[in-house]
Amino acid sequence: LALQLLTVVDGANENLSVHDITAIPGLGIAKACTVLASLEFAKRRVAPRGVKVSSPYDVFPLIAHLADRKQETLVVLSLNGAHEVLATRIVTVGLANMCQAHPREVFADPIVDRACAVIVAHNHPSGNLTPSEEDRRVTERLKAAGTTLGIKLLDHIIFTRTGGYSIE
């Protein structure tokens, strides 16, 4: 049940509704309201908004809870001009050894956030922190797209349960 709920929450990002939750067998309106209230509380009191990012080490605590996912999960952190976190969102969930990172999807929410910079990160379920050639190509493509949009790509981080690797 928790895995199904996580999948729905991750897929909806900030547009989660009671209907999304009650579509999961075993969760009624009362539980859906409790889940939504808990998420709203966390967003207001626990969310990483305003956390200043000075190095890749500052990012890991914000995304570490995704390290044990069985599929590659791409996360984008929107940052303001002072490099404070505006939002952290899952952009895409892929396969065990790859996920799509199209600039359109990566930059859609940061544009709405009026972000000045972004950091992208994805987990490697294999536990190997070495970036693939595709990881490097994606980084260059996102960097070029960010330059065009005026939103700087500060870093692309690969992470596992044991740590992370900064491509930039």
C-alpha cells in the first residue's frame, strides 16, 4: 500500500488530489485527507525551501530518501539567485539502468518557479557511482538548454545509498 501511495505521490508532484489517493484500493476519503494534510504540513514545516546549496554535499540530504529506488529517478532542484532551494521535484522515473532527461521536462517547473539555477540528480540502483557516457551527454545537453533559458545548470549528481558523484 505504501509503495502504491509513493508512486502516486511521486507522479502527481504538487498536483495530488483526494481522487488520486482514493484510486488506490484500500484508501478511502478519510485516509486520503490525512495523507494530504500530512504532506501539506511537511511542505510548510519540513520541506527544504530556503536551504542554501553551496556544494554537492548540501544536496545529498535533500534527495537521499530516493537512493533505494529500484528504477532510476531524476530529480530537479530549483534554486533562486542566492542558491536557496525553491522546490525539489521528481521529473521522471525510468528503468533499472536509465531514465529520460529531456530539457523540456527538466526546465518546465523551474521556469514557473522563476528559478535562476537548477541542480539535477538521479540515482543509480546498481550502486555504481560512475557516470555513463549518456549521463555526460545529458549533462551537456541540459547545460546548453539552461544557457538558452537563462537558468544555469549548477550540477548533475549521481547518487546511491552510499554517496554521490558530481559530474560538474
